[in-house]
Amino acid sequence: MACFLLIHGSWHGAWCWQKLVPLLEGAGHAALAFDLPGSGDDPAPAAEADQEGYARRTIEMLDRVPAGQPVILVGHSLGGLTLSAVGEAVPDRLAALVYVTAVMLPDGMSAVAWRAGRPPNPPARARVMAADGTSTMPPDAALDCFYGDCTPEEGRAAAARLGPQAMRLYETPVRVSAARWGRLPRWYLYCDRDVTITPEEQRRMVGAAPGTATFSLDAAHSPMLSQAPALAECLVRIAAATD
């Protein structure tokens, strides 16, 4: 059975996977959710976070997986950048990459460059910048941006846990190659009600990465909270396909 390493997105932490982990474990798989540097309960200053540190933390978690167990990296939202970086760095140690309404960019492209010339998305309009280069997300805005199909109680609880995010991650170019990242099996999970990374934007990224298989969820931006059973079913099917 596979081990899923679960990589959170901007402003979030390992806590956002809390509903998904027991479902994957119940299906016989292992699942490890962890905080990236400066996020969630990690004590590092959020302002110091960068893509190199995110990739290093993920590889440290990969080192904890028993030898021989297939590892599937799952990234949500900005966590897709870490998926790509780790897939490029250690492809021989991975069974597959799964982008859950996540940022999946061509080589040399940053998130800022990818969206150049397009209107800012809702989080970009709502975030509050700080002098140290981080931003925070007001709870009311987070409900609309991230938790549109969560229950009101669940959305408010999640929004209250959001922390600061280093914005340099959005400006860091992705480095991927056909010989390394490109040879890994990869899936993109469309979320058809997402207003943060819209369906059109999701499909534009998949179109730039030929060979990417897809699933679709009738979900907003955070299916691990709003539709954990449906997301778990997709991931179990992916694990079976990579077995």
C-alpha cells in the first residue's frame, strides 16, 4: 500500500488534512501531513520561508517512509510548487504526483509570471501585506476564497487557523525537466467550483503539461475539508493505478 505525503497551500498548515488522513488510513494506506517551514505550528519565522526550505522539509518527511513503500505526493494550491520541486529533485523516490486544484507550472515560470496580465484572483485582492514580505488572509475573505462549500462552522474554524504566508514563493520560478519531473505519473484534480484557482486556470495549467491525467470534483477550493470522502476515493484510485 502507498504512503501519501500531504502538502498544504498558502496560509494553511498540516491541520487542513485532518479529515482526509483517517480516510486514507482506513483504506489501508499511510498518510503523513506536515507543516512547511513557517506555517501551521512550525516555529520558524514565516518571513524566512522559501521554496528550497519547503522542498527540504518534504524530503525530510520522505526519509521517514519505510524503504520500498510507494510514495505519492499530494499538493494543494500553492503546495503544487513544492510537488514540482521535489518531483524534479528525487523522482526515483516517488510513485506519483497529485495536484489538488494546485499550482502546476512549466519550467522557468513563477506563479506571478503565469498570471501576468490577468485580473487578480480573490485572495490577491483580499490579502493584507506586511512589511516583512508576508501576507495574512482576513477570515471573512477566506470563507469566500477557500471554503465556499464547507459548512459555516467548518469554514469559520478553518479561517481562524490561517497564518502568515511568505509572498516570495509566488515569485520563485519553477524548475522542472522532462527527464526528471516529466517522467513521473501525475494527476490533476479539478475542483469545478473553485474561485481561487478557477476551472479555466486549472485547465490552462494541465494543457501546458501534456500527459497529466485528471479527475474532477464538484468542489470549491478546499475539498480535503468539504469533500474529504470524495477526495480520498480519488487518491485511493490513483494509488491502485500506480501499484
